[in-house]
Amino acid sequence: MTNNDMKNKQYYVGLDIGTTKIVAMIGEKNEFGKIRILGYGQSKSEGINKGVVHNITKTIQSILQAIKDAQDRTGLIIKDVEVGIAGQHILSMQHSDYITRSNPEQVIDEEDIQKLINQVYSLGMQPGQEIIHVLPQEYKVDGQAEIKEPIGMEGSRLEASFHLVIGQMSSIRNIGRCVKSAGLNLVKLTLEPLASAESVLSEEEKEAGVALVDIGGGTTDVAIFKDGIIRHTAVIPMGGNVITDDIKEGCAILGKYAELLKVRFGSAWPGENKENEMVAIPGIKGKEPKEISVKNLSKIIYARMVNILEAINNVIKNYGHDEQKKKLFAGIVLTGGGSQTQTHQTTCRICYRNGCAHRLS
């Protein structure tokens, strides 16, 4: 989040540049140090596909509209923003590194931690790649392992395991260019599932083990926590828009009607619908209205949701959920627009395969 100052009062702005919409949210810290939302603005996202800028001009216009909407609603002027980043170009990896301290009798402090983190940031990546986040997981001090907080300890060798989030430089720079061209100062980039986790997950869930699944318009983002630490992140290149495309093709209708059917009548469980339950949509160019079977609509949604949820299932398996020490006892938390369709029974079945409970947020 970023600092803006209006009449000597600090406030914070987060800018979510998604595939279907762009949202600017403004908040301020309350007396408990928590963010209180003052208002938000949003616009239809134009020029973004699966988290990647495809049209600079349209993306800038969409950002400007969302910012103006937020300013009009709150009466505040937005200058600095923290931008959420996701998309199919995002990768993650594990890495271990260390530093040797010159004075082992001096206690480890924040400066030592930052020196180690900065050393990791300087790692050479593949051509065209850039490190977005260096997230410490566990530390070692002179070989003593499983240390969560090394500050205050003594030792000569400070080692840590890290979770690295990596993105394509061109995609990151295009986002930055759009934000700057909209007259804004990009203070920080944050991986969107990490930002979502701060909003919807409790500390108890992170400690017990939980997978946050954010089903967006273009992608599905996964962040896995265990023992209070981020353990794994992944981006699945499918989201709510692919369901809309399936309905468009399967029912031979326009995209705008496919989205409407998905939102208003969509269910991921065909068994809920009667065989003769129909919905009519306007015909093209004065033609007769077209009737769509709600049961067939559900079958289309079900097939794709199974596809998406199986991909989520594979991410969790690849993390190592089958190992006892990596069990996610708090289960799966679903968030994002794509999770709001009636997917409850389908989700239960696939979550059950992992032995995980789930909840919607």
C-alpha cells in the first residue's frame, strides 16, 4: 500500500489491474493499525488479457477511469499507488542463500536480514525475467535450523530458505508504463494472491495450513501457507472468462449474453436444474429470441469448473500436501469473482480429494 497525504492525513491506495475490471481502493489506518476502507472506484478493464498488457492506450484509459471514480467518491486526490500484479507470466521457485557476518558475537539485527534479502534480489535470472518478491521462510544460524526469527541471536553464518516470485520484465514494465502514463507514482508491486491473503485469511488459518485460491477473470492464483509462512504460489492460466467463452461457443450466442447467463443463471451442478427449465435471450438483428436450456448451461459450466479445480488440485499436490507435515488443516479458501458462481457441490468433491475443507470469501 502507498502513502498519500491530504490535509496532513495519511491514506493508502491499492490498484488492482485485472482482466475484467480495474479497481482503485482507498483506505486509512485506524487506531488499531488496520486499514479502514474509505471508498473505491472501478472501470471495465480494456487492454489486459490474463494479467498481461495487450493495448497500452486502452489500459491507461481504464486506469484513469477507475482512479477518477475513486476520487469522485471520496473527494481525495490519488498520487501514489501500490499495484497488484498477477498473470500467466508469473513464476515461483525456492532458493537458499547465506551471508557470513564479520562479528559473530554481535547480535543479528534487521540490517543483517536485509543484507541477505538484497543478496537474493541480485541473483541472475533467465533473460527477460525479474524478481518481484523475496519471501523468507525459515532461517539457520550456524547450522541451527527451523528458526523463524533470528533477530537477537548470535552467530557468524546466517542462512535462509526463500520463496521467490518472478515475472517477465516486459510485462512488469508495461504495467509500470501504464500507471505512470496515467499520472500516478507506482510505489510498489505486490503479487495479488499475497494481497488477497492479507484481506481474507486469518493468522490461525496460515498457521494451520491453507490454500488461498483467487479465481479471477483471466487467471486463477494460488497461495499456500503453512506454519504462518508462505510456502508456494502458482498462477493457472484459466479464470471466469474461459467459462464465458465456453458458453458463447456451446450455445452459439454473443459474448455479452454468455456472461449474463453465467452470472444470473449459471450453476456448476447440472443436477440442480430441471430438464425443461429454459431461459430466453434476444435474437440477433431482429431474429426470434433463442431459448437456452439451463441444464445444458450448467453442464458447460461444470465441465470447465472441473478443469479449473483439477488444476488447483494439481498445484496443491505439487506443493506436497500428501506429506503429513505439509497438510493443509485449514483447507481451501476460495475468493475472486469466478468463485461466486454456484460451484459449491463441485468444489466440495474436488476439495475432498485432497482431504481439505473449503470456504468462500
